[in-house]
Amino acid sequence: MIALRIGLAALFLMIAVTVQTSVLTNIAVAGVTCDLTLIVVIALALSRGSEWGAIAGFVGGLMLDIVPPADHTAGRWALSLAIAGYIAGLIRRETSGSPVGPLGVALTVVLGTAVSFFLYSATGSLLHDPSVDWGEFGVRLGIAAGYDVVGAIVVIPLVMWIMGRVQPARERRRVAP
């Protein structure tokens, strides 16, 4: 079952990166679009924990770093999404593994967006990326958070539901009445 979970996570990440880089770029506002990969990473972290969130964030970020039209130094999205996924997994742990409510999910998405966007911009500043504009940071962060919360309404329940259905046999026996 662990192989099935890993395969599903990889499939979710591949679909998210593909849709984000090919479809969602057409509806960008102020150069910002819905970060579908981050939403999937947060969904995996909320359903499986901080280790899954960090690994999924690193893999999803690395895919974003190398998939065209990548115009930045490789590794920036990997670092940003890995840390955001880890933090989202910690939120799951703090709720004792019980489901996080809709408001908690929305706040987790906003926090993940803020963390990943800040880390991506900060690493860009350290590497002298000319596209980093701290004057527009607040506006872009607000747009990104809004886009991500709207995208999370559909994506997170779907991913969490599918990942919740894939359980090892010993967990199914414990849950069954």
C-alpha cells in the first residue's frame, strides 16, 4: 500500500505541475497564478504528516524548477515548497491527526503561500534575481493567497479523500467495526 500512496502522490504532483505550467499561466494577475503544486503539497501534508509534506514539497518544487518555462535558479521552489509542506504537516500533528476544519485548511493554505512565496523571493534576492520586486511583494502575496484558497476548495478535499481511502490492511482492520 505504501507504493500505491507514493504513486498517487507522484501522480497528483505531476498533474499539478502540468496544469500549473500550461493552463494556469494564462489566467495570471500581476504575474501571479494559482500555485496548484503548493496546494497538492499541503493536501498531502495534511493527510499524511510532515515527512510526506516535506518530501512532496521537495519533489513538486524540483519539478517546477526544471519544467520549462523555468527562468530561475534550480532549487528555489524545491526549498520553498519543502518547508511549506513540512509546516503544513506540523499543523496536522498539532491537531492530533484529526481532520482540520475548512477554516484551518484555508489558514494553512495562506500560511503555506506566505512561507513559500517569501522563501522563493528571499532566495531570489540572495541570488540577485532581477525579477524579485519587494515593492510589489504584498500585492503579489495577497493575489497568490486568494488564488490558492480558491484552488484549495476543490483540490484539498479531493486529494485528502483519495489518500484517506488508500490504507494498509492492518489500519482497515482497526477502523472496521
